[in-house]
Amino acid sequence: MMLTIGVILVIITIYFLVKRYDARLVLLVSGILMACVAGTPMAALNAFAKEMTNAGLIQAVCSVMGFAMVMRFTECDKHLINLMASGLGKVRPLLIPGVVVATYAVNVALPSAAGTAAAAGAIFVPLMMSAGVHPAIAAAAVKCGTYGSMLNPGLAHNPVVAKIAGVGVMEVIAFQFKANVASLIVAAILITVIAYYKKEHKGYHAEGLEVDNTFKVNLLYALMPMFPILLLLLGATLVPSLKTDVPQAMIIGCALALLVTRKNPIGLSNAFFDGMGKAYGEIIGIIIAAGVFVSGLTAMGLVKAFIDAMLNNPAIVKVCAAVGPFVLGFVVGSGDAATMAFNQAVTPHAADFGMGTVQMGSMATLGGTLGRTMSPIAGATIIVAGIAGINPMEVTKRNWLPMVGAMIIGMALLMY
């Protein structure tokens, strides 16, 4: 009975999200209601309190949005947009897939979907919108590339699979490489096809991001929005001495912008903190509400029931390794729960099912990651939607097909 009620409440929640009711209110009410029905109302409130201080997300999101407001205050964003605009017409067919691939590359070096979405989205989303791309497609293109972390040895799942299999982490990544690249190509192609089919690849008028043909571009100003990402990428790859986290990179970027543009430091400071406050209220607020919703799912036993059903059917374990983490990643906005449970409980026995350990572990990892990438309540989805000024469901409506296509081709290559 409890599971039935939980499923009904989830369906109702999805209905209201699709109907574009305020996501924070819908997720909060749903999570608290499910926790109350389960007899543990404090579970939802505890989740609310915990998510309020989610250090990793708060640091990345608030600092990036503060930096974005500084770029607007200094008008460096206009210089970048106008600089790039001259070449956009020549490469328009490659603009959308190019953003997907570029975001993927950033995520390989920075294995945080939320951090990548915030850092890359702050540049790519406004840039695409200025070129006439619809905000939802701009956000979806960035979101489609936020699973490059699978090729990073620092991703938690890769060392887990390597340890179970008794191999090096790079062997796991090497096994996944072709499937990951193939899935990326499919995702980039499909999101582009959707954009052209919906006629959202051009024609959008972005208020405040218009390209001014008479605008005189200052190259140094135009480079300022790119500086934090370049710093983060260099620190994570070629120059380890420059290694830093997102907040520090954003502060350094703001300081450099102040030196370059010589704007009023008080105004710049106000812009930065206004951006941080807006980020917490509009973006972190939804993430907090999403955490309450997941706590409700857990309290009602829906998460455990899903995982148990997946693990207790050995006849379909190969399908479960792919589809199970994918579905759960979509529902709860994180692929970690199902992926970790599957890899710890089933992957050690992969040989009993006629599969390799690395093979099965990689399938579970890719499935969970792609499901999370499609989820409307994933932190990265909420971040790019916030940057684009749209409902997170609009992102999911456009990237569900690319993610399903990516899963099919990726699993096909991993399975055989």
C-alpha cells in the first residue's frame, strides 16, 4: 500500500512540474507529504536543513552566478558576445553540437556536473541565446555534455569498479572510452536535430544580449568571462600548480576584471553579492526542494524497492545494469545511489552472469550518469535552467531523447 501511494504521489508531482507550477513549491510539498505518509515527517525537514548547507553546490553555484553578474556589470559579457557573433553565422550548423562537446570536455577535467553546468553554462548559454538559439535548447545543449566526468579517474565510480575488478582505474576508463565518445556523438546529433525540428536553432531575440554591429570590441574585456574556465582547465590538466576550485577561480576572475575594466569596485562588489543572493534564492532553492523530494521517496521505501527489484532478478541483470540506474538516476536526480548499490552488490559476481566485471560496472555507471543528465531535478539541470531563465522541465523535454539515444548506443558498445 505504501509503495502504491508513493507511486501515485510521484505521478502527481511530475504532473504539476510538467504544468509549470513553481518547482520549489511542488517538490517541497510532495517531499513533506510523502515523509508524513511514511510516518517520518522530520526526515523531510532534516533534508531541508541539510541541503541548505550543501557546501559544494552552494560554493559553485553562488560564486559562478556572482561572477556572471560582475561580467554583466563590467559589460565584459557584451564584448565576448559581440566578438563571437561575427563567426557564429559561419559555423551555425556546428554551434549546438559544438557546445555539447565543449561542455563534455570541460566536465572531463572538472568531474562535477553541477560545477561544470555553472561554469560552462554561464558562458555558453548567453552566447547561444545571443546567436538566436532558444533558451531551452541552449540550456539543454550544455546539460547534454555534463557526463564527461566518466573519463576522469577522480569520478567515484571508476575507482570502485577498478577495485572490484582488480585492475587500474585507467583500464576502466579505457574500456569505457569508445562507448562514451559514441554516446556523446549521438547526444550532440540528436539535440541538434531536435533544435532544427522545433525551429529553435535561430530566431530567438535575447533581451539584453543583442549583438550590436557598431559595438567596438575590446579583446581583453572579451577574454574575461573565459578566464575562470581556462584557469580551472589548466590547473586540472597541464599546470597542476594552478589547480583551484570553482569559487576561488571566480573570485580571481572578478579581481582581474576589476583591474582590466577599472570599474567602480563598490558597484562590482554589489553586483557579485547580488548575483550570489539571486543564485541561492532561485537555483539553490530548487536544489533544496529537490533534496526534500528525494527524502520523501526514501522514507516511503520507493528507492529501496526499486533497487531491490533490480538486484533480485538475475535473469534480467544485464538489462538492469543499464536501465535500472538510468531510471533511478532520472527519478532522484542522482545516479550515485543505484550505481553504487549495483556495483557493490552485483558487479563482484559479474562472471556468474557471463559478463566481465569492468563491463558490468561500466554499464551501471553510464546508465546512472545518463539518467541523472536527463533528470529535471538534478542540480546541473536546475543550474542551466536558472541561467537560461526557464523551467527545468523545459530542459528535460529537449534532452530526454538525446540521453536515451546515448544510452542505447553506449550500452550496445559496452554489452558486446
